[in-house]
Amino acid sequence: MEDIEHIQKEMKLIDGKGRRLDGRKPDELRPVRIEAGVLRRADGSAYMEWGGNKVLAAVYGPREAHPRHLQDPARALVQCRYNMAPFSVTDRKRPGPDRRSVEISKVISEAFSSVVFKEQFPRTSVDIFIEVLQADAGTRCAGLTAASVALADAGVPMRDLVASCASGKIDGVVCLDLNKDEDNFGDADCPMAVIPRTGEIVLLQMDGHLTYDEFQKAMSLSLGAAQRLYELQRDALRRRYAVTLQDILKESPPAPMVAGPAESEPELPAEDDFGSEGI
Amino acid sequence: MQGTEGLRPIVIPGEAVGGPGLKPGPGTYSESGQVFAAQLGIRTERDGLVTVIPLNGRYLPERGDAVIGEVVDLGPSHWLVDINSPYPAPLHATESPWRVEFGDTARYLKAGDVIMCHVLSVDEIKRVQLTMSEREARRLTGGMVMEISPTKVPRVIGKQGSMVSLIKELTHCQIYVGQNGRIWLDGTDRDTAIAARAIRLIEERAQAFGLTEAVRELIERARQETRGPGPS
């Protein structure tokens, strides 16, 4: 192992021209790609690539809630499981729920609780599964953004999609959407999820310290990014239902087709999906 | 992406679907005078009522629905029926067409049997009760059951049942369409296969215009194909 203390002093996270390690400007997102309806068996699903993150989300329900004592006679439960694959990080992650993933599952399910019309489905549960296949910081935001597409794909009634993006502080500069190195060696990370239409915040966490002004800055960056992600989410859903029309007469299409990436790339020209840091 | 010919525009949850003066119907909600979509679907507007017909979603039982269910469990005076919804649906012995002695339910319906029945009642906490007292209700024997998305059922049935009648007529199959997305088909193997294909076509192309013609064409072509080189 390298001496982390030593690296921290050497690491310049922002160069003289105000560019970050992967060449982004402080208010720039990593390249994002969303695909809706990628799984056959789930009621709704989505796959998302966000910089070096690869996340799969699946939604079931509303379905009978089990165990029975969890059922709420007045409304549906929104349950979420956020899980990281053992191979999603450099050192093998020990499989199974841990303190971190239990916490993330909880905050994500609470975020969705506030948009789903739970009263329409008493005694049921809506189950959201988020599998992180490859992690590069910001997986809870990626998971949440993908899961919200999956929820819409499943036809679950909800007030709006939820879009999520983190901001943080690196080398004293407030930046949008930190990647792995920036997250590890930066000063603060602040994931946020919003309902883009109303601007309501449904998830807000912070690791590290920000002053009030820095926080205001971070928040406005995240809110702006959420609007951009919202457009990508909506585009993914539209594309999903445009596809069914093109291959009409196929009886039951084989394994999920790899729909051409089309013009799903956002405004950023990406040299490489994994960013310059390489996983 | 959108606005392809023959495609109705899709609305996404949270999208504004109507201004003030319009009433929110199923699949929508209103907030500060505006109407928004609550589900992914197709927007329709009639008499000032905006609705979103969902493209996907679960079946929620409603009173009077004709459904096709599978018996999954039996009690001494009732059967528990899976009707493809989030709620368990019991069929009480008194709602069956037979005179059932207490504890003798297994003589009439066993786990695995498929029945055509109706939803007798759904209360506010969504407790469902089924009935087989309607004339068409019965145990289904033979044939096959296929499942489609419950949201596509109205398209399969068509206006006043026009679409099912068309399929029945062209394929000589007996067909029951349950509101819960289960469809029972019976006929010769070839006819059933063609009817099933036609129904899949409707399911996949539910949002397209000119569906009836497409279905007619599919069935006629399929029938010709299978008939042409055949031995008869």
C-alpha cells in the first residue's frame, strides 16, 4: 500500500487552468447514459452508466408485502435494496449488506416514498433493487437516478421522476459530481436528490465540511445537474417505448436487444467512459 | 424520437398534461390548478377530463371485473385464487356454482385449476372477494392461458369487443379475456398459436394506430402460410 498521507500532499486535484483530474470544469458532469427496460423479468428496469459507474436498477410491484406484519393498511411500502457487487471496487467488496449499504438503502427508499402515490396501493410493497456493478463515486446518486427511471418503466404512479447528483469541495473549490479520486482526496461530498419539477429535495447528505456559502453553491450546482439528468431520464423512457414500434412483428424478441447508443451521449465529449483515472 | 407516424405521444410522470379548467382523471394528479401525469402512458382528453392510459403496470381489481384466476390454496369453505394482482383473492364456497359441503372444497376445485370468475367486491383497504355466480363463470379445462400486460387489455378487447371478436372470427378460437391480463384460448393447436401471435402483436403495438388492420393482416397471412404447403 502506498502512503496515503504522502499522496494527499502531492495530489493536485485542480490544475492551474481550473481543470479537474479528468479534464472537467468544476460545473461539468461526467458522461451519462441511461437505458430503460433492460430486464425481462422485472416489472420495470433501467441501466445507467455515469462516468465510471455502472448501475442496474429493477423494480417490482406494487405486490403483496411480505412478511405480512410489515403491511400498512393505509399505504404501500417503498422498499429499496442498494447492493454493491463484489467486483464493483478495486479491492473485492465482501458481499452482503453492510452498514453503508443499509444506510443508502434507507435514504433511497425514503426519497422514493415521497414521490410514489402510496395511498393507491394499501397493503402492498414496491420493491426497488439497485445493483452497483462498477463504482466510481456517486453510486447512490446514479442508483437513485436509474431506479427512478425503472419505477416509471414499471408503471408505478408517482408525482415526478427523481434526479440526483452530488457536489463537493476539492482543493477548496466547489465542484459538481466528484469522481473516485476527488471523493477520496477532496474536502467534502454532498449527494442530493430532487424532484426536478418542484425543486423539492428528497435526499441530502454530506460527508466533510462546507461553509454556508459553499453549501449554497454546491446546492445550485446539484440542482442544475438534476435538471440535465431529468432530461436524460425522460429521453431514456421515450426511447424505450419508441423501440417497441420498430420491431413490431417479432414474436418474442430474444435476449434484450442492445439498442444502439443513439444520441444518448450528453453534451460532454468523452474521451473514454472510465475517465482518465482508469479503474 | 417522438411523433413517429402511428405513434401516440408518450407522457412521463411529472409532465404537465393540462392547465386549469381540466379535471384530472386516472393516471394523473392535480397540483395548484395544473394537471400532471402520474404514470408513463398516453395522454387522452375527453369532456374536460384528462387521463393517462398507462403503458405498464399492475392489475388492480375493481368490482365487476371478469378475471381469469388460478386456484392456489383451499380452505374448508373457500378457495384462494391468484388473479395476478397484489392482493389475495378468496372465492367463498357460497359464491361458487356448486353446493359445497363444509370442508369439501377440494371436490370442486383443486390447487392449479384455472377459473373464469368475477370480482364481487373490493373494499377501501383493497380486500377482494370473487364470485362465480355469473353465467359465464366456470372452471376452464383445455386450451391455454397466456398473460399480457393488464394495461393492454382494453386494446385486446377493442371497442365493444371488436378486436376479440375479430380474432375469434378469423381463428375459430374460443377466447376469454380477463381484465387481469390473463387470456384463455381454446381451439386447434394451429389456430391457438395464430391467435396468441395476434394478441402478442396487439400487446406490443398497443399505442399504434390502425391496429385492427394489422391484426387482420397478420392472421390472414399466418393462416395462408400454414395452409398452403400443408397436407390438406
